[in-house]
Amino acid sequence: MTADRAADRTTHPAAHPARAPRAVSPQRARLLLVLAGLSAVSPMATDMYVPGLPDLARSLGTDASGAQTSLTGFLVGIIVGQLVLGPLSDAVGRRPVLVSGAVSFAVLSAVCAVAPTLAVLNAARVGQGITGAAGIVIARAVVADLYDDGELATVFSRLGAITAAAPVLAPLAGGALLLVVSWRYVFAVLALTGLLLALGVLRWVPESHPPSARLTGGLARSLRTIGRVAGRRAVLAPVLALAFGGAAVFAYIAGTTFVFQEVHHLAPALAGLVYGVNALGNMAGSLAYGRLARRWSAETLLVASSVLAMAGASALLLVQVTVGSRLTATWLCLLLALTAFGVFFPAVVTIAQSRGRTAPGATSALLGGGQFLFGAAVSPLVGLFGAHSPAPMAAVMAACLALATLAAVATRAP
């Protein structure tokens, strides 16, 4: 597909409902599986080793705060990596960045596994975040390259549903591993995963961005493309919607453990069950989006899902400040918000990538960079306002989702 043809297609963003999906061939199934793995490996790199933070702190001679700096460094790496590697793939192609990113992720994971000091671990974690970001940002660009507007909704729906399994499976896998080995083996598993993903890219992910469609002028011009894409209101509106919506999810992640274990006094196993059911709701929402997109436009589904997610968070806040929220009410409100966000995420990605076809890598970088940057800024607010009730988490989520809804409404503007 030439750049001119891609530009022509951006005049008709995801305004039309998706057509019925084609049968999933084995080749297409393998492609989606590898892309989902690339998208999920970075969240896995956090979720799998979090249960081992106390052991990590003891073995490296630091405290809990020191151990958590490795989380911060990884998050910084993901933000920087997406903003650099997405535009870079618009200039040099998708496969070189994906393969080098996966191999580098494997090497840096191995460094984490043998890190003798906290400083070495933190440096490797930053690099691990940068290289792991390649999978997150470029997987979306590959989908935008290979599928037209009529299929984007279905493909992003399936990709989102597979990716949503990572928050459920990663803590379980990490916890099971830590029962028999130390935290270092978690990073050894991540190193092996990176190598397997590199092989998967080489075998099953074609080069979707041919030389005729690539940007010229090197990395500097590619980075400037982010500014040009962000200057288009049609793209900026869904980018902001995902940034605020993603911030709400980060607030949920930051507060949900305290809410269910400290406020509602659930045992860790039961709290994990609640978190897992909410993640399944998110997966169900992603799968539902593929079917709903056959009847309604992505813009309509984006507004509806953002309103529903905001309603869930707002209802939890209202109940808590009036009569006090019990476990059942807290769980149901959060389940509604997370299920709605399962529709929200593929809808907003469909809209943005459809409208940003002239530079899919830069568009994907804006989506991911905004999501993680806003999330990193908002997460501390939950703890700042206290963990004595669900109210702080619900208030932060409701405020973020209100802003996400305004941005979602703006996506419908001509």
C-alpha cells in the first residue's frame, strides 16, 4: 500500500461499522498470537516478579522502596521506548525493530537475572523497558499496515482479548515459580520468552511496511513525525481518550490490592480471584467489541464504553461517601468499569490507527506513550489520598474517565 493510498484512507476513519470477520487461517492465527505475545511481554515483566520483591530486596541488600525503583525504571523505559521505536519503524520497517527489540529484551532480562547489585538491576530494567516497548508499539502498527478499516475492529478486538490475559496469567505463573526458585529465575523465563518471540517474528510476522511507504530523513525526521501527527485533531482526540482512560486503569491497578486486602480484608488468594474475574470481564469486553463493531461505529462504541466505565467508578464513589461500600458493591462497580474498558481500548486504538495511517508507528507511539505517561503520573495519587477506603481510588478513576469521555466525544466532531 503506497503512502498516497494510505493518506486517502484516513479521510474515512473508523466511522463505518466493521464487516463480518473472515475465517481465521492458521497463518493469521499465528501472526495474531505472536503480536499478542509482543504486546503482553512487557506487562508480564512487571506482573511476574512483583510477588518476589521482598526476596529481591533481601538478596540485593535494599529495602522495599529501593526494590520498587526497578518498577519505576522499567516504566520510564517503556514510555521512552515507544516514543522512539514507533517512529523509527516508520523509517526502517517493522521487522528490524521487532527482532532487535525482542533479542535485546532477552539479553537484558538475562542481565537482570544475574544482577549483582541494585544499580545494575535498575539499569537493566530501564533497558528492558525500552526494548520491550518495541512489541507494544509496533504490534499496533503492523495491524494497521496489514488490515483495512473494515477489519481493524475485529483484529484489535481479538488482539486485545489475548493481551488482556497477561494480567491474569503472569502473577499466577510468577507466584508458582517463586514457590520453588528465587526471583532471578523469573527474569530467566522472560529471557527465554524474548528469544521465542524473536523466532516467532522471523517465522510468522511479515515485513508490513515496504520501502516505498517508509519515511525518509532518518530518525530525526521520524521523531518530528510525532509532532505532526499530534497536531491533527482527528488523531489527538483518541490519543487523549486513551491517555485518560489508561490513567484510570493505572489508578485501579495501584489501589485494588489495598482495597480488597486492607479495606475488605480478603486473603491474598481471594483478592487474586477478584482481580482475575475483573480481568476476565475486560477480556469479555474486548471480544464483545468485535461483534458490536459490526452494528455501530468505533466512535459510538468509544463514547458508550467511556460513559459506562465512568458510571462504574462514579457509582462506587457515591456509594462509599454515602452509605459505605461493601465488598459486593465494590466488586460489581469495578467489574462494570473494567468490562467497559475492554470495549474502550480496541475502539480507541481502531480509531487512532485508522486515522493515522500515514505514520502508523508514530500514531502507535503517541497512543502508548500517553497511556503510560498519564498512568505513571496518576498512580501515586491513589496512595497520596489514603488507602482507608475505596473512595480515593474511585475518585481518581472517575475524574480520569470523565476526561476520557470528553475526549471520546471530541472524536465524533467533524
